[in-house]
Amino acid sequence: MKKQLSFLFIVLASSCLLDAVSGEKNSSQSSVINGTDWVDTEGRRISAHEGELARFDDYFYWYGSSYKNNPKGKFRMTAGPVWNGVQVYRSKDLKNWEYRGVCLPRPESGFGKVGATGRSHVLYNQKTKQYVMWYRWFIAMPASFLMVATADNPEGPFTPLGAREVGTSTGFGSDMNVFKDEDDKAYLIYCGHNQPDAEG
């Protein structure tokens, strides 16, 4: 199932990145057509970049960053004013996606006010009865922090708990994923980009 979801997300993300203009409203989709805009149940183009799919109860949830008002896809330090938080959509059939809002808003102060956030992944913690989001807060390499936020509902709002040091030589982590096994043990998979970014 995990491999199937990973493959499906690649298809979803590829479709989302094709950002052609479409004014057509489509409240229900019977199939997915590659190379066209994918719209939500209100006919608006889906905006959920660098995210993932997760399944909780009867719904699939699609988490991803919004790049609205950021047509050039800025990131690093310059992205703070145009990063719009992590958005969430839900669906029962993986074709028709209902927009549920911003589940992790951009903070007005502290971690996340500047820079950009992405790679949002959500798991359910059976012990705490909370939904746990791991995500990346990025200023300039190697300053890429892996962050944690929690919520009582898969649709948020998620409350940031701050950065977590990981096992790289700098303590920073970058492109990442999460995995929860059948025994309820959860794992964080990440890489380390430890070379300074000359453009940062």
C-alpha cells in the first residue's frame, strides 16, 4: 500500500505542477487526465506542492504547500512573505478533492516567519491521540530544519513545536519522508545537504 501511495503521489504532484489557466468549474471528476489542470470540488486549481498523501479513517488527505502569489516559486529567505502555509484536501476516491483549508498557517513570528516550508508529512500517534506533522523549514543550505507540529484533527490546525536535531554532521536535515509500520512504530527518513548554499 505504501508503494502504491508513493507512486500515486508522483502522478498527483506532476498533474498539480502543470499550471495552465483554466476557468472551467468541475464539481465531480470521473477520471484523471494527465497534462490538464486538476481542480477541487469547487472548480479551483489544486495547490499542494511538495506534499504527501495520508489515509485516516474514510478519507485520503493531500497535504502540500501553497505557492499562491508566488509565480516564480521563490524559496530560501525571500519566500517568507509569499509562502501561504500548508494546505489540505480530502477525498474518498482519489479523484475528487475537497479543499479543507490551511492546516499549518505561516507563523507571524519565530520559526517559519522567514524562509519557506515544505515536505509536509502526517502520521497518527496512537499513544497521544494526535496527528503529527513533520516538515522542513528552509532558509539556505545547510540551514534546513526538520520541524514538528501536532493537531487533534487531520485537517488541523497544526501547532508548531519547533525544530528537531537529526543525525547528520550539522544536525540539520533536508528532503524527508515518514513511515509507520504495522506495529505502530514510526520512522523518519531524511538526507543531509551540508554544503553551504552560495545563493542563500
